[in-house]
Amino acid sequence: MELEFQNYPKFTPEMKKTHKILIPNMAPVQFRILAAVMRQAGYTCELLENCGSQVSELGLKYVHNDTCYPALLVIGQFLDALGSGKYDLDHTALIITQTGGGCRASNYIHLLRKALVKAGYGQVPVVSLNFSGLEKDSGFPMTLPLMRKLLACIYYGDLLVALKAQTEPYETHKGDAAALQEKWLDTICGWVMEDKGWSGREIKAAMPKIAAEFAAIPVHRVPKVKVGVVGEIYVKYSPLGNNDLEKFLASQDCEVNLPGLMGFVQYCVANMAETVRLYGGSKLLELGSDTLMSWLTVREKLMIAAIKKHPQFHAPTLFLDTKKMADGIIGIGNKMGEGWLLTAEMMELQQTGFENIICAQPFGCLPNHICGKGMINKIRELYPQANITPIDYDPSATRVNQENRIKLMLAVARERLAEVDEKYAAVDREARRLDHAGAAPSPALDALLADRGEPPCPHGARLGDLLRRPRVSYDDLAPFDAERPALSREITRQVEISVKYQGYIDRQNRQVEEMKKLEGRPLPPNMDYQSIQGLRLEARQKLSQIRPLNLGQASRISGVSPADLTALMIYLERG
């Protein structure tokens, strides 16, 4: 048996014309375009869609239970497909990725080959899709043009996933976002077959069109629970691996933020250079890694720019900026599995308003447990509102148990959302009441105004107008407000701010809209926020603690107001 494994069949160049390649379905949107790229390159291929309990059961039959859960599922999906009778086994091949890192995922290909022999499919060759030259004898060469197209397809896929996720929960006509995503998938796959759409110029022209069409979908935006999903790459993206997590969250009326697949690709590229810098090695490899990262960043910026043209959408943070968020939290040398990327993505989600996070991980994945579950308490120290739930995926874990744990997290999120909604509703009600309630003329009112250095009101005045006077407080008006409701100090403080500074706030809101155009404007990493005049105490504390990389990130920090942002802008302008 061992001898059979060592002499595994190789995918030869001739098989390109004779064999159909089966592709495991990890990321349905991105991999659909990837499959089209392979077809355009002359390969016959099929993206697998078989799923269900029989897949994991078959995987368990041929893969030890201690092996990574994704390996079990991928191998189970392949074996289930081969046993379906749909394929000519003598003219079928399989393809699997290898990252080349320390993760056991690079060894899945060997587990798969052993399983094929044991299951009686020893004649089926396995293709390695890798950028690191792990298997140099494959008849599936990774050429530069092919690599360029594969990377472009991931960016297109990430864009479609992000736009659909931000539109679908709010659409007025159910199905519009899904239909538009399907339309653009067909269009992009059509471009693929015509060998178009890959240059920077073509991407720059196409992505704004895609974003504009999603922005044109009629929506009704109401507050919803926002949930970010991080974790091991397979269970994060694969509906088979995470029990249709995205669909479940949609059924719970959530907006889901799934960081793009390209983030993992960039993580792998960046780690090659970091390995050289940390431990030594080929300077040529370091240069190549940095060059490829620059090329990827140019295209990433095109995607971000397309999304930012529409204020209703939030664009992902530039990968290199996300990487910096790990500084001081986890070392960049932690690069087994998803390593530092997992922590950095949780930090990025916290800074962009997604305080509710599901950390999805295979039960037996030690690196991801350390860099995911192991970092939760540290992140909570920095973000007390962080609502993070780790969910293990494993053959022995039941879907009911997983979903119940997620529901508990969502219950906390909904309670917080309701509290915020009620707070703002109470502020709005009281502000409106003050604009309709009046204070009759009286010596006591004139005495108060004189004491505050304000002119008298011989004919009385509305309470709202009195509160708008600079030196008159909400508490000052209590003796003249017989119908005043009992409100918390926090709400009355917000009422006073809302009424007194409404004109100013409106002006600042207009400035904030303009400031969205300055999303990429950097903030100096050593900025002394304590010395900036105009910043409120809370803003100084939050900014000093979090250290946002740019004005856009600062604007999304809870506790940083439009007025604080204006103060930052003035400071930057003065230099």
C-alpha cells in the first residue's frame, strides 16, 4: 500500500485534453470565477456542489478523526463525487491548493492520495495548485499569466461578496442583490472566456460599474445587528465547512461582514518576506514577495476606491493597514494557520463597527485557537464592547449546538442595539417636547437669565430656544418645566447637546460627508491626541488607545464625534 502511495499518478500535460478536473467548493463565488479561468486556459473542470452528512461520514472513513476538519471534508467531497457514477474515473483528476507554510493544510494532498488508493481510485491523479513550487513535476504549470488571472478573479469575487452582503439585508425587493450578483458572475465568467478584464485598466473600469449597480438597488436601511466572521480559511468561507453560516445569519436578520479571500492570499505573500526578515534566507525571495505585494495592493486599492464612491457601503481596510493593527497585540512571527491575520481581522472589524464576531475554527486547529480564541480577552481589553464567540467545527459538533451558541451572542447584540435605539429615541422625544413646551414670563426666569449673562424674555420663550442659549443648561430650566419627564443623566446630557448644538451638528455632518472623500488620509502614528484642542476627553482616550491609521478609521470609533473629527482635520491642516 505504501509503495502504491509513493508511486502516485501524476497529472501530465497530455491529460489537459483527456481529463476533467474536479474542484472542491471552498468559496462559492470566488471559486466559480476561478473555474472559468481554468476553462479558458484549456482545462476541463467542474466545481463540486455535493454536500450533506454523507460527505463528512465518507471523510471519516478514510481520514483519521484527529486530522484537520477541512481535510476530512475536502477528501470526503472528492470521494463522494468519485463514487457517484457521474465521472469516468480513468479520465478524472482532482485539484487541491498548497500554501507551503507550516500549516498541516499543505499535507492534505498526501492524505488525499492515500485515501484514493484505499478507496480504490488509485488511478486518479491529484493536481497541486500552489505558488511556492511544492510540486514541480505537475503537468499543471503555474505561469505568470495564469497566476495574474487567478488573482484578479479573487478580487472580483471579493467585491461581489462584499456588495451583496451590504445590500441584501436592506433590499426592498427580496432577491435583487442575489440576482445582481449572479448577473455579474455570468458577465465576469464571460470576460474570462474572452480573455478580458485582467489588466489594471480593465479592473479600474469594471469595478465602479459593479458597485454603482449594487448602489442603485432600492433599499430601506434600518439598524441591524452587524456580525463579522473570521477564522480558519476553509470553515470561514465554505458552506459545507460552517454549516451554511452566512445563510443562518441572514435568517437571523443580520448584516454579515466576511473579510475577503484575497486577504489570506496577501497574508501568505507577506509571510514569505517576513520569514526572511525574521529568520534570514533568500533576499531574492524577500524582493519577489514585496514586489508581488505591491502589485496586489494596486488592485486592492482599485476595489476599495470603487466601493468608497458610494457612502452607503463600507469598504474593507487596506491589507497593509490591517496588518499594522496586529502591532503590539500579536507578533508577526505567528504565521501558522491564519496566525496574526486572524487577530488583525478581529481588530479591523472592531474599528469598523462590527463588534459582534464569530471566530470559526476546526476543533483540532491549535494555531487558530491560539491566535483566535486565545486573543479574545486581549481584544476585549481594548474594546470592552467586543462581543466575540468562538465556534468549533468538527464531526462531533452538532449544528444545533453551534447555532444555539450563535443565538446567545446575537441576543446580547440585539439587547445592545435596542438600548441604543431607545436612547436615541428618548433624546429625540425630549428634544421635540422642548421645542413645543414654553416658559411663561416671570421674574424668576428673568433672574435666571440675568445670572447667566443672557438677555431677558419679557414675553416668555420656548424651552428649546432657551436651551440654545450658550450659558443656559438643561438643569437650569427645571423650575419652569412642570411636565419634565424623569430621564437619566446620560440622556439629558445628550438632549442638551442635541438641542444646543443642532445647527453646529448639522454643519459638522455636512463636513463629515465631505471628509469621507479623505478616507485614506493618514494620521501620524505618534500623534499626541492629549494636546489637540477641541477633542473631548472620551475621544482623546479612545484615539490614544486605538491609534487609528487614518481619518476614516477614526470616524468609525465609538465615542469619536463629528466635532472631534473636525478638530483632527484642523490640526492636520495646521501641520
